[in-house]
Amino acid sequence: MPARSGASSSSMHTSTSLGSSWFDGSPSRQSPSRLVHRPRRETLERDSPSRQVQHAEFNLMLNRSERSFYERLDLNAAEQAKDHEEQLSKAALEHERVQRCAKLEIDRLLLQQEQEKQAREEQQRLDIERLSREKARQEAEAQQRRLEMKQREEQAARQAAERQRQQQEVDARLKAQKEQLDAARRQQSEREEVARKTQEAVAAAEKARNQQLQQPPLQQPQAPKQLSAIVPQSSALAVPPTTQHIPGAAGLEEIHAQYLALHQRMKGFWGPFSKEQKNGGPLKVATGEIRRQIRLRLGQISTTREASKAAIMAIRKDCFDMALSHTEFTIDIRPFIISHPIPPLQDKAQAQVPKLLLYAFIIFTKLLIKQIDSEVRSGKGTTIQEIGLVAASLLADPKYTWMGIPMTDIVMAKYHHTCPILFGIKGNMNTPEGKARLGWKADHTTNTYNESMIGLGCGFAALSLRQFSGKNPAIPITQYWLAVASICNTPAENLYAGHYMVLKGLLQHFARKFLGFYGAQARGVLRKATVDLPARAPQGIKDVASILAVLKDDWAKNENINLD
């Protein structure tokens, strides 16, 4: 490019347009040689040849100078263009760098904003969680305070209720004691009246009894000698003759207390004795076998008479006969007898019986009551009659008596403990003490208590309403009459559901047998039990009392017993 510019300049200055180039050219493009005064052509032509040569050389020098000048201008322009391009490149690179930096800064700012946003959100979340935990803690503390306050209030209410209950119990006990004292005084004053009426009833009772004696002997109780009544009211039931004196209310309580004391003595013997044998005592095998055999055989008793015979034979052989054979360990039997006078003895050895025999009677009694309770819950009332037959036969067996005295008191003590209603014992079912007096246990409910009373009444009837050929019954028949009469003559204010349940058990399956023993007198008792007693039931137990009224219709329908 400089060469071309130089050639161009040379040609321009050698052409005829030199004057226009001078006037039109840019000052910066004008060569300094152009400013030199050149001689006019005409002058040159007039000069000498040497002078002309000098002028030619001068012109050549000017041309070379001008070409060199333009070459330098072109070179400078090229360098400037190059510098300009370099500066543009640097500016572009700087622009790109600035853009990159700006983008990075923008990204950094965006990232920073995002991080700050996330940090704010995380802080907000942490604050919310902290506030939630604080709120939950405060609510839990408030709930705990409310719960503690409620517990304190409930405890205070329970304590107040307990104090009120204790006060009520104290008041009830005081009231019951007062009522008992009043009743004792009233009955004490009435006892003489009872005795007088008893003597007046002897003649009529003897006549009726003699009429019953005309029937076969197995269906008749023994001849009476004395008659008593339960209460001195005009509607009270006269008790059929008995060889024993019938005590008043105070006497009943005294006898009941004696039997409860006997029950405690039974427990005092049975508990340590059983524990001793279980821990390796010499009679461990025998006691275990007796307990297993009695439980097994009582469970095998059914309405089939052959099954009952097989059961009683097995119990006698495997239990009571084996107990009689262990005479190496004995005990004085006299503390376990209440209802019979102790005969005179030559020495204390005559009062000894095998410990295993006493154990057998106690465990037999316990399992007997339990089996009766089990049968009544399953609705097998007729099976209870067979269980009672087996028990009565065993108690009446002379082999297992002591000097002719049967071990009846052991069974009676258990009955006094579980069913005091049978023996004229009164109580208030609205107090714990009154419930206990009427046979209520800690694990009883209303339903289980009623079922238990029915079963115990049925079992007592099966035990006492018996007569065996050639031997006296262990429990006199008069005990059955006394049980029925004591309930029928109970004042209305002392009647509870248990009385009606016990009476149902006593009568439901035994009306025909009761009539067979006592005839017209028994018919009057049945009518009083199924008509009069339900009619005077307290208001709260009218529905329960109706179960006795139903018996009257059932007997008429199923057994042809008409009480009208």
C-alpha cells in the first residue's frame, strides 16, 4: 500500500494536473517540497544544460522526498488503523469482560438474594417451629396443670365422698344397731308369747303328724315332741315338731356366731395342714389324691342314679376309707362339734380322729359348695338334688361319725358362712357390713349373688329334706322347715332379693317332697311363700319377688299341686 501511494504521488506530480493537486490537496497531504518555488518552464528552457540537469536532479529529489513523505503518511495511517483496530479489539474484549463480570455479578446477586431468601425462609421455619414447640409446651403445661387440678378436684371429691360414705356407714351402723337392739327387745318380749302359742299348737300339730304317720315310713319324719314358731304374729308359720328348742333372734345370732367361729377353726386347721403337706409332708400324696378324687367324682354326678351310686362308692373308698386308715396323725375333734353334746370320755385319746379324715370332710364341703354353685349357673337344678343325696348319704354313714355324732357341723358352718339367710340372719344390703351378713362376697355381682343364693338354697334342701332307711339323717328335716319359715316370717323391711332367691332354691324342685313329709302344713307354707310373701315385698324388689309367684303356677301345671 505505501508503494502504490508513492507511485501515485510521483505520477501526479509529473502530470500536467500538478496545479490542481496543489490547490485541491489537503494541507496534511501536501509535501514540503511543493512549497519550494520552482522556476517556470520558460525559465528552465532558457537555462544552460547544466542548469537544466541540476533542475532535473532537484525535481527527482523532490519526487523521492514526496514519495517518502507519502509512504510515511501511509505507514502512519496503517499503524494508526492497526492501533485503532487493536483498541477496538481491546474495547470489545473489555466489553465482553465487563459483560461477563456484569453477568457474574448479576448471578452472584441473584444467588445471594436466593440464599438470603432461603435463609429468611429457614429462619421463618425455625421461628415457626420454635413458636410451635413453645406453644405446644405451653399447651402441655396448661393441660398438665388442668389435669393436676382435675385430679386434685377428683381426689378432693373422692375424699369428700369417702368421708360422706364413712359418715353414712357410721350412721347406718348406729341405726342398724339401734334397730337390732329394738328388734331384740321386741323379740325378747315376744318370745314368751311364742312359747305360749307353741304349747297351744302342740295338740293340733300332733294330730296332723299322726295322720301323716299312716303313710309308708320312708316318707315320714320322726315323731314330734315340741313345737315352736318363728314370730308371734297371727300369720306366722308354726314350726313342725322337733326335739330341739327353737331359739329367738338373740339365740339365732348366738348360734350363727358359734358356727362362724367354727368356720374360722376349720380354716385355721385346713390352711396350715394343706401347706405342710404340699411342702413335702408325710401325707402329701394322700391329701392330693383325696382332693383330686372328690373334685372328679362330684363333677361326674348326674341325674342318672347309677352315676350317683358310683360316685358315692368311689368317694367312700378312695377318700374317706383311706383317710380313716391314716391313724398315725390325729386331732381332737371336739372343737369341731357344736350341735351335739359331747359324751363323757375316759381319756383324751377317745377324742382323737385322723387328721386326714377331718381334712377330707373340709375339702369335701368346700368342693360341694363350689359344685352346687357351678351346677346352678349351668341351669342343672336336678343335678343338685343328686349331689345333695350323695352328701347326705356320706354324712349319715355311721362309719364316718365320731361316737355316733356325724360331721354335720362342718357342712353347717360352711352354710352359715356362705348363706346366713337360711338361718334367719338379718342385714342391711345398703351397707357393706349388711351385705357381708347376708352372704355377699367381694367378687359378687348382683347376678352372681342371686345365682349363688338359688344354688345354696337348692343344695340345702337336697341335704336336709332326706330320710334314710335304718339311719337318721345327718341334717334333721326340721332344719329345712326352719329355713323356709324363717324367710317367710321375715319382716318386710328386712326382705331383700337374696331372701327370694334362697327361697326359690329351697322350694322349686322340692314341693312334692315337702308335701310328702308335712302334708297340709306344708301346703300352707307353700301358699304363704308363693302368694303372701311376694305380695308384701318391698317396692324395689317386686320384680324379683314375682319369681316365687310363678312357682305356684308351675307346680299346678307340671306336678298337679294346687295351692288355691
